[in-house]
Amino acid sequence: MSYPNQKRHGGKPRQERRRLGITISFTNENGKIEADLFDKTANTAAKVVAESKREHNKSTQLRRFYDELVMWEEKVRQDENRFDDYLPFIRMLKAKAAYAEGRKLVDGAFVDLVEQTVDFIKSATDLRTAKLFFEAFMGFYKLEKGD
């Protein structure tokens, strides 16, 4: 017998995915960077992500995502005309986060953070804002998680 919440191959019920629980506002109605983005928002996101199980969301794992975002931002800064060429690879960060969640390296709250951050990126300017947000998040996260 098959149940809707069971995987076909394992038969174990799927656990409810932990969520970030906040919607990140990167910009305000005027298109300017939200005043609290690098402060309150990044800190709140860091606290939620840090509430994970001990084996999830280790700072070295999260740093890999930040480092990749930095790499793409640097490439775009060198040649903004290539942004559209790089965007599919930037969006692939969402797939990489999902894969890391499947391997139990990160949890759903971090995946939500990555998804919201990547979904925001629609221009070179957005990419820079997203990178700076992630940098602020990582700073607060290190303080919260302490690993």
C-alpha cells in the first residue's frame, strides 16, 4: 500500500521541511535597498537558520554558497554585459542548495534563504545587493551558531 507522504523507494514518511518563516524584502517601493536588510533582516535570518540541528547548516557549508555568490558577483563586476550569460548559473545555486538539503548538509530554512536571495537577482545591481546581504547574514550566523 502506498501513502501520499511516502517516498516510493524508501517507504519512510517524509518529515516536514523546516522553513525560514520570513519573507526577505531586499528593496523598498522606491527600488532602494531596504534600510534594515543588512542589519535586522540578516540578523533575523541568521537566528532562524542557526536554530537547526547540530549536524545541519555548518558555517563551512554555508560559506561555500556565499563564496560562489561572491565569485559570480566578481565576474559580473568585471563585465556587466555578461550578466545575462551568468544568470542561469547563478540560479543554479537553488539546485545546489536543494542537493545539499538532500544530503542533510543544510536544512529547509537555509534553502529558503538561498531561494529568496537568488529569486531577487534580476540585474548586476541586484547581484551586488544579494552578495552584501549574504555577507551580513554570514556575519550574524557565525555569532549565532558559533561553529
